[in-house]
Amino acid sequence: MTTPVLEARDVTMRFGGLTAVRSVDFTVNSGEIVGLIGPNGAGKTTFFNCLTGLYIPTEGTVAYQGKVLPPKPHLVTQAGIARTFQNIRLFANMTVLENVLVGRHTRTKEGLWSALLRGPGFRKAEKESEAKAMELLEFVGLDAKRDHLARNLPYGEQRKLEIARALASEPGLLLLDEPTAGMNPQETRTTEELVFAIRDKGIAVLVIEHDMRFIFNLCDRVAVLVQGEKLVEGTSDVVQADERVVAAYLGEPFEGDPGEAEAAEVEAAEATAAHAEDTVADSAAGTTKGDTP
Ligand SMILES: Nc1ncnc2c1ncn2[C@@H]1O[C@H](COP(=O)(O)OP(=O)(O)O)[C@@H](O)[C@H]1O
Ligand SMILES: [Mg+2]
């Protein structure tokens, strides 16, 4: 059964004269992985910021599990929405484990400062917290690096750590802003598997990404934002086939998937050109196109 986890109604975000997000209705249901795509500057990150309380939308409301969210990031996290950022935000000089422990502070009685300063209350809860954090590190494949400083991790692992930290707040919905940006194909595939595994834990996922192959493989549903407006929404197949989506992307090649598509086009063009040359050569030799095998 599908029940809405997230419902954004008529969300508009203006910055002065610029309308970055315009009257967007948007739903994520339980058990779903939903993609949000669109050209650079389309308003994707701004929309995320409206969902997570970082921005107060100029108009509209955002509800999580039927309750309208107050536009305050910590209250949104407490309600059950976690996110990662387009630009990695980790505590660079903390260990991998500490980064995840900090992510847990919304779910422990002890607050952030107690977690950081390791007060007496924290120490009591520490064992349980650490066990949970280690579970998450194992889940993303970073348990062996628990004591490494975050800044010493390779880029792809920093992204995974960010996801582990987000999961530490025990969300019902996870928002990922360009999780595979800067990743190699191998890392992207691992991330894809990780997102499926997160969904299998019962966490709904909303993901912004430029890598179309990643998005269309992964998502049950995809919404396309263009100039702040939701242009198309549907299953991967429907969205992929929509001419308006192709048009919206013209002039901006699909990042992450330009190689093969472009190579195929060039090959096809070359084949046509070669064939044309053959035909000309054949004609010169007194044969016709129909005679060639
Ligand atoms: N804090 C802000 N103040 C003013 N303009 C902003 C702000 N954040 C984003 N914008 C503008 O809103 C538009 C959408 O940006 P953004 O949401 O970052 O797009 P996307 O994530 O789709 O690339 C852009 O024109 C951007 O310059
Ligand atoms: Mg963005």
C-alpha cells in the first residue's frame, strides 16, 4: 500500500525578483525511490532546502507523514527527514565513527554538545550509540575505517560516510543531493546498490542527480524541474521518452552518460559517411547501390 511520506503543496521560493521554485506539488510515498532531475539552476537544491527547513518557502507547505513541518532544520530532522549535501559537509577533523555519532544526536536524549564533549550522560548512552553507529558503518562498508579522520578518506568514501551520518538520525525519508557527483563508474554502481539497500530498510529516498543512467536505473518515479517548475513526472520509462525532457536538456549533455551516447552518434555518422563514399566509388566503377552486397 502506498502512503505519502512527504507531501509538498504549491511550494514557491523567491529570492528577490527571481522565482527559483514555482508552485511545485510533490509527493514521495513510502517504499519509493524518487528522482528529481533538471538542468543546472533549475531549482532542485532550492527545493530540497525548502523541504528540509533550511529555507522558509515564500508560499506553500511541506508535510511529513501527514503533519506540516515547521521550517527549522533540526525540527525537520527530528521529524524524520535526513539529507546529504551537494557539497560534502563532514567534520573533517573527526574520526569516521565520531561523524556518525554526531548524526545520532537527534535520536539520543543527550544533545549535540554532550555528544561532542562526552559528558557523563553521554558516556552512559555511548555504548548503545556506538553499536548503532558501527552497524551503519558496516552497512555502508566503512567499519574498518572507524578511527580514520574523515578528511583522510577518499572522496567516494566521504560521500558514503555522509550517508551513514544521515542515516544515524533514523530517518523515514532520506534526501540525497547529487550523491554520485565526482564518482567513478564503480563508485556510482556501489552507491546505486546502497540506495536500494536503504530503501529495503523501509526508508523512502528522494535523490537529485545528473547521472541519467543512475537515475533511471534506480528510481520508481522521476520528476523533472525546469526553471523552477515541475515539467514532467512519471515512471523512468515515461520520463525518458518525453520529448519535453529531451528538449529541456538540449545544450546540456547528460553528465555521466555522454560518452556512449555521443560515441554511438559519431559512429553512426561515420558509417553513413563511409557508406556514401562507397556508393560514390561504386557509381564511379559503373555499379549501382543495389548491386553492393
Ligand atoms: N540563496 C539564494 N539566493 C539567491 N538566489 C539563489 C539562492 N539559492 C539559489 N538561487 C538561485 O536559484 C536558482 C536555482 O538554483 P539551485 O536550486 O541551486 O539549482 P539546481 O540545484 O537545480 O542546480 C538559480 O538561479 C540560483 O542562482
Ligand atoms: Mg543543486
